[in-house]
Amino acid sequence: MSTIFSKIINKEIPADIVYESENVLAFKDIKPQAPVHLLIIPKIEIPKVTDLNGSEHSLLLGEMLDTANNIAKEMGIADDGFRLVFNCGYNGGQEVYHLHLHLLGGRKMNWPPG
Ligand code: 5GP
């Protein structure tokens, strides 16, 4: 089932897009939890991490990680470090069922997470 992220991909609703390729989109989270909080998503509809399999999605996942690294470097948060998060399902705290990688940085992150 399509989510609000499909509407962002299709430019039906606005988002602060920082990077776009044929396969992935990166945009600012509407409710940032850190000075830098971006979401990196595939353009195809994959609901969550458990819908991934390595043989089919390895290139896509690689591009998502490259995108996160490149943005972190461009935004000047790579040297101090950052956090990448996939929330998966109910216990993982996932709210939007379109796969997304959170890129959080610009402050010291806490551990353990809430
Ligand atoms: P989840 O909890 O599913 O891992 O994270 C979903 C994220 O999407 C949340 O951090 C939330 O703030 C963000 N989000 C939800 N709706 C929108 C939206 O319409 N636009 C943007 N830019 N972010 C959204």
C-alpha cells in the first residue's frame, strides 16, 4: 500500500529534497530529532526491512548507504560521526511503511535509544 513517501517521490506533496537519483531520494525529516535529520528512501515501494533480500536489493541498499555517506560529508557531519537507523515494524517504532534510512547527526547521540 502506498504511503505519504510515494507522494513525496511523485512530487504530489512538497519535501525539502537534498538528493535525488533514478533509484533513491533523500529529504529532510519534517520533525527533525537532530540538527541534521534526513530520510533516504528507495523510489520503489518496499514497506520495511523484513521485505528486503540481499540478492535482489543489494545494489539499492548500497546506493542508500553511499547517499547517506555523501550527504554526511557534504553537510560536514562525517568527521564527528552520525547515526544511521532503520526502524522496522511495531517494536522498532516504524510509523511510515515505506523503507527509509534515518541519517541523524550534528549532535552527540545517546545510547541506549529510547
Ligand atoms: P519511522 O518512525 O517510520 O522510522 O520514521 C518516519 C519519519 O518520517 C518520522 O521521523 C517522521 O517525522 C517523518 N515523516 C512523516 N511524514 C512526513 C512527511 O510528510 N514529510 C517528511 N519530510 N517527513 C515525514
